[in-house]
Amino acid sequence: MPTLCTAAQQVDVVLTERWKAIVSELQPQQPNIAGIAIVQETNATKRRLYKKAIERLVADARQGRLDLPNTLLATDQTLAADQRFVENLQAAGAEKKAAKSVDSRSTNPMTAGLAERSGFTEFIALALNSKGFFAADQNAVTLNLNALALYSLADSEVYTDLLRYQQHSALRRLSGSVTFGAKIPEKQITGISGLPDADKLLDVFTWDVKVRLLGDRDARSERWYPLTLGLGDLREKIAGVVKTLVPAEDVALVEELFAADLGAAIQDIKETIAKSVQLSFKTSGTHLTEEVGRNKYSGELLFDAGLGMNADVTANLLYSVTEDVRLGAQNAFTVKQLTVNAALTTHFGQDAIIKGRAVGWNSGLAVTVFQNKSSIPIPVDNTWKLYTTFEIPVTDAANVPLSVVYSNDPNALTKQKYVTGFVGINYDFSALGKLFKGDQAGQAR
């Protein structure tokens, strides 16, 4: 295997020879000095030829038409500038592109069963969901636990060191959450309307574990390395080589053209990542804390696909089983349900309310079908609901969503306020030590 020095020299040689060939093709009337610079042209023509030459050289490198050594692997020698390339890419519109979920809404009984994104927060996150801000018995708190965030308690630089971040790709696929403090009617547990004690509120505790099966919308992940850090590093090398081959008076023009090319490339990379597919599996349980029975267990597939224009299609397929349902019957029975939830998610109003954030809009349809009607001793009906929600940013870390739900179930909206409140915060608990030392890097993200 060649050393890093030998590989770098080989890259310089290959890029130099290819640049000379491209310029010769674009300017064949200058055989003696062609291949070094675009010469004896008007400024407009010179700009056009340089632009075309740069685009061709970058395209050749990107599409693998050059005999370059394989340097597209993160190493402990990765330059800080290269890491900033990916961090800038991730930060630019990250809220609009990432399919992340904070409040575990598909199984959290306080979120009305809205569509849940396939991704999850990178850090430890707390979310307060309230259907009545002034009713203490209707509050629920969700705590999201990211596996890598827990690991980073012992390795606080894992998020900023690209090599270590990519080495823990398995941990990045795993997350979980717990919801406590929720008081809900029995209908939320069983899915059956018209219960004998429909007014009774039950204390519940909900947990879930989510595993990302396919895809990854994190720009730092190894999957996107050839497009992001690898290509960004190669672009830097191309720019460095070309600037040594052009006359001094053309260096500023070449730098300007490379900057424009890099900006367009970042936008293309963002769109490529945003349009990718992501699929996660989630298993969860809802347990009654003050009485026996009616616990609910479920398994779910969470799917996201980008549509461009800052829009995603999100789809959930949820199968749930509620145990030991009685409802006045002589013997307990089980309720099995299949819920299909599809929604369109988009963002708008970037920077309009909070700088760096946008208003989220989610609108969709959920249909719940009973799988064992014949074994249920009381009549039950399949239900559907249409919903639309707006998540309005109020701080750098908090949202207040407004939700409207229309359903064919006359009891689904009973005593529920579907103008809901949500306040959440993501915090890197691994940085607590730095916080007490006054290090600004340890503050909330």
C-alpha cells in the first residue's frame, strides 16, 4: 500500500496531466503552451474556458475516470478543514433534510398517533407534550436515549472526531425512548370507542426501541463519504494543483470559479442525501402503572423518502396487541390492530421566526383496522383520521405544534384538545464536564 506522501504525489501528477489535456482540447490553437493556462483570450472567453476546464476535471475525478489512488477513507489524519466541509454541509438546511423524530409520536399516547419520522435525535433529548398546558394531569414527558450519546459519556469527542464517529456506525443505528407522566382514556390503549368507563383516565408508561435498518441521512456517515468529505478533499487538491499551473494574474479568477463550483456541489450533495430512503424498525410497549392488564405491545416500520422541494413522504405501518381487555365481559380478551399512517412533511419560512429554523408542516391520513373482530365480544368499528400539524419554532431547541384532527370515530375527539403544545430540548450530556470548565463547546446544542 503506498504511503500517504506517495499517494498525494500520485494525485498531483494525475491531476496535472489531465488538466493539461483538457486545456489542450479547449485551446488547440496554442500547442506550445496549452495545458498550462488559458491564454491570449478576452476576459469573458477566458472565464468561460476556465469554467469549462474546471467542470470537466472535477467531473472526471468524481466519476472515477482518473487513475487516482483510493484515499476516500476517513483516517486519524483527516484534516480539520475537511471536517468543517461536512459540518457546514450538515448545518445548511439540516432541519429540513433530516428525517428525525423527537417525541416518539406514533406510539406516545399524548401525540394523537401522528406519523413518526424514521430517524432520531443524535443526543439525549427531552420533550414535554401537553394537550392542556394548564392541566397538570395531562402532561407527558418523553426522554429520548441515543445509543451513541450514551457511549459518548465516556468519549466526549466522538461527534467531532470523524474517524471515531464512523467507527460507531452500529451505535448510531440504535435509539430508544421512554414516556412517563401520561394520563389517557382507555380508548387510547384498546382502540375501542364507547367503553363503559370512557371517562376514566389511566396512568401509563411507554417505552420503545428504534433501529435504523436502511439508509442514513447524516452527512458525516461513511455511506456519503465519497460525495462529501472524500470529494471535498479531492476538490481541495484539484484547486491547489490548478492554481500552480495558471499565471499569477489568473489565480484570483480560478479561485472564484472553484468557490462557485463548490457551492453548487454542496447544494447537489444536500439534495442527494435529502432524496434518499430511510427505513427503521420500532418495538414499543405501553404499560398501566396503577392497575393490572390492558398493556399494549407493538411493532412498527417507519419509512421516509425525499421528494425534493424540502418535502418528504413519511409512512408508518404499526401492528399492536392489547392484552387482558375486559370492558365488562366475563372473560378477558385481546385486541389486535393494524394501523397505516402516511403523511407529507415539509418546511417553510426559513429564518422567519427563529434564525436557522423553519416552520414544519405535517399532513396525513391514519387508518386503524381491527384484525380479530370476530373474537371481540362487543361491536367495534375500524377508524380513520385526517390530521394536519404545524411545528412552530419558539427557541433554538423548542417547538410549539398546532394540530387539527378530523376522524370518523365520534369518541376520538371527546374531551381532547387537538390544539396541542410541545416543548423539546436536545442536549449533549457528554459535554457536562466542559460546561463546568467554561468551555463553550459544552453548551446545549
